[in-house]
Amino acid sequence: MEVHQARAFLAVAEELHFGRAAAKLRMAQPPLSRLIRQLERSMGATLFERSTRHVALTPAGEALLETAETLVAVSENARQSVRNAMNGETGRVRLGFAGASINRQVGQIARSIRAVRPGISLELHSSQFSHLGLQRVLDESLDLVIGRWDYLPPAIESSVIAMEEPLLAVPDNHPLAGRERLSMGELAEESWITLPGGAGAALQNRLNSLAMTAGYVPRVVQTAPDSWTLVVLVGAGMGCSLTLDSVRDNIASEGVTFIPLAEGNQPMEVRMIWRATDDSPALRAVVDLAGRIFTDPREDAHSS
């Protein structure tokens, strides 16, 4: 039994009148009668008792009702599933992010998706630092990544969702910990703790640029796997670090003092990136929703 035959059978079974059933299906009565005869031949049974004044289901027709209803319902569900996927109501989006420094933005996106597009499955992947996250978007193992980049290839589209202030993190007992601002030149002899770098990693590039402007190459003694570990290492007196106000605001920092830079403290952009060729409706739905949540902070700065 095909879906169109099941629809025809159910219409006649409900109306018990071929004329009214045809009108309900918006078709002429002769094609409807032919559909029912074809169905009866394929079933090898008479489904309706017919007379000039009376149409009634036979026992065989009664037995077919539930199966026909199930077939039509499955077909409708399939159509609706396709419509939902095409409209971005359902689907899967894999979102990568580095860690605690951008937990707030990730949380806002996740809550909004759950409220507005509950049919979208948002998979969260942490510890995706900028260089790794970019590569995983390019190789299609992630759909979206939030991070910081100085350079993005043409295959990537992006939007700015936040601006962050670079800060210097030093141990509380550091001789310069009481200063209101610090110049990079004052830290030329320090040991530095960094996060994983890589091509386009904005924070690592900013550290190198500031140090080179001050006349030295930073002596990196350890690469921390994440911002939480970095803060712990600074608090333990292992060195100092260039970090961000979002790290200060989101990670417990016992034993650490955060000090603004005296120079080179231009805000850093937090971007959400995705493949320019990705035409997934679910992805576009998440990107559009994020665009409504996070207005471009650069525009806010220009308008103020």
C-alpha cells in the first residue's frame, strides 16, 4: 500500500461517501474510485461494500484502518522532519571554544538555542584553542568555534561577539604587583607562561609583538593547557603571563594580581567562525541567533 492509496482509503473510510471523500482530497471522484480499486486488487480483498445509497467498511477494510493511519502518520512525520531541517528548526551544530574565558558567551548561546530552537542539538567541545579550533572548522570536524585570531583564511566567515582587555598576570608577591599599570619593558627579565599558540593565535601574537616593541623576546618557561592552569602556575610563582579580563572575571585567581598594560592595551576581538561554504540551515540559525544576542561591540564603541 502506497501513501497516496492510504490517504484515499482513509478519506473514504471517514466520509463513507466517495463524492465527499473526493472533495476532501481535492480530486475528482473517478480517479478516487480507481485508487480504491487498485488498492483492493493489491490487498486481494474488498475493502468497502458499495451501493447507490450506501458505503461501508468490510471486515478487511476495518483491519486495514490502523495500518493506513500509521503509514500516513509516518509520511507526515517524515515531511515535517524535512521541513524542520530545511528551516533550521532541527539539526546538529558542533560548537568549539577554548575554556572558561568565554564560558559566558557559550552559556548565552546554549540557553537561547534551547529556548528558541529546541530541536537543534548543540554539541559543546571545550579546549579548542584558536589554532586547533580553526583547523577543526576547516576539516569539518567542528561547525562553529569561538576564539581570537589575528588572521583568518578566505574560506572562513566570522562575526565579532565581544571585546576583551589584555592584562598582565603576576604573582601577588611580585615586586611590581602593587602597580596600577605595567610597561612590557619592565618585565624583560621575567619568565613567561603562555597558552598553546599557533598561526593566527591572537593572544600569543600580542605578547610577542609587545615584547619585541619593548626590545626583547619573551622567555617562555611553560605552556599551560588552559587558562585555569595558567592562573594556578602564575599564583604558584612560576612566572607571569599576558591574559585577559575575561580570565580574571571567570577563574578563581588566588595568589594572582592582574594589572593593566601601560601601552599596547588595545582591546582584543572575540570572534565566532564558521566555514563560508557551510549551507546547513541549523548552523545559519545558530549564527543568526548569536548575531541577535551579541551586537557587534565595535559598532557600540563607535556610537558611544
